[in-house]
Amino acid sequence: MKKELWLVLLAIFCITAGLAQSNEQAKTGQKEVQVKIFPNPATSVINILGLKDTEKASIVVSDIYGNMVLQHEWKIKNHVINLPVANLGKGMYIITIQSQEQQVNKKFYKQ
């Protein structure tokens, strides 16, 4: 009996938490957009979808030790950028995209 009561309370909590988050997004008019990187692992180019359009975005690629290996400033339009990575060595990298509209940190792998 205690187990069933605990499961019911857990289900109520999960539903309430989900409704509160949806309500907060509705109040602010914000819709959470997922930023996706593909292909991952990459060979020559990575495509980054779901970005907010901006006139100027700072794009930094760092290795897993925090060493900056690429840096660009680009205009983002149509919510996407295509970043050439053919000159990078094999391994894991972190891309940071920063603008007035958003900041994104994502991992990708280079083959």
C-alpha cells in the first residue's frame, strides 16, 4: 500500500512540474528550441541548426583541454550555420556560439 501511494505521489509531482514549466514558457512567450549539430562525428563540415538569427555571433571551437582551435564571427541567418572543420585533428571539440540573442555550448566529434 505504501508503495502504491508513493508512486501516485511521484506521478502527481511529475505532472505538476511539467505543467508549471509549460505555464512559465507560455507566460514569457518563449519556446525552447533545441540546437542540433550534425553530422556527429564530422569529417569536413558541421551543420548547426536551431540558432537564433543575428547580425554578429562569436563562434569559438575549443579542444577538450580548453585550447581555442578556431574562432570566427558570423552572421546567422535562417537559424543555421555551416562550419568547416576539415583542418581539425581527430577528437572531441566544444563549440561555443555567443551573441546578444543566445549562448550555446555543444560537443562534437571530428573523425
